[in-house]
Amino acid sequence: MSSRGDAETAALRSNVEGQLNRLLTQLQDLEDMRDELTDEEYEDMRQDTLDQMREFEGSLESMKAGNTTLVDELNATQMALEAAVKNAFKTPEVIRMFAKREPDALRMKLQELQGSVKLGKIPQEVFDTSAGEIVAALQKMGEELTPQETGVLERSKHQGGTLAAASSG
């Protein structure tokens, strides 16, 4: 997993060099064909090429400044998911909802659990573990927690275990 981004970096470097060569060749071809073009065609095409070069230069500056990530959003999501799964999440359903970024589905599952514990269908310990996992997932997703959800998270922290570590990460 340590090579994550290396292939993207090599591909980006290759694409940058290819783009630069294409623009320089385009400019040279334009100069070579100057006699075959009208002044207006030449100026339009030359201006278009120069605009592309300025745009390319801006992209390079942005990359150099660190405003462009080499790892795409799917890889970033995958890395976040791997970290979260290793730290806390045990329930496949919670992992799936977290991976798909479904906070509403997580909250519905929490409500189902609350109903089940009230009706005595599941023990309080199972509820506390599962509910803590769900709320930790919501927090990892950057969701604003309700006071009730914060209470669930606090109970999980006091119980110790992996959920406290997950909610602080």
C-alpha cells in the first residue's frame, strides 16, 4: 500500500511532458504553416495555442503549490474507509453505509436499534456497541451529531473499546 500515488505521480509526470510537447509542437507547426494561412487564421490559432499554454502554466503552478492531489477521490475514500474499518467498524451494514456516505441510513439504523432495545429484542450491551459504532461512523463522516447521538458516543467512550479511539481519530 505504500506505493499509493506513485503510479499516479508517474502518469501525471508523463501527461505533463506530453502536454508540453504537444503545445510546443502545435506552436512550431503553426510557424511552419504560416505561409499557408491567412493572417487572421494564423493569429487566431496562435492566440488559441498561447491561451492553452497559459492555462497549462496555471495548472502547473496549482500543482506545485499543492492544490492538486495525485490520489483521486476514490482512493482517498478507500484509504479513509480502510482506516475507519481497522479502527472501529465491525458491522458490515455500518461499513457499507459509511463507505457509501449514507448518514440518513445510519440514523435510521440507530432508530431501529433504539426500538429493538426498548422492546427487549436486543440486550442493552448490544445496543450500546452497535449504536456507538453508528455514531462513530457519523462523526467520521463529519456529520453534526444530535445531543442524543453525542450521549451515545459519550457512553461508548466511557465503556472504552475501539469506539473511543475511532471517534477521536
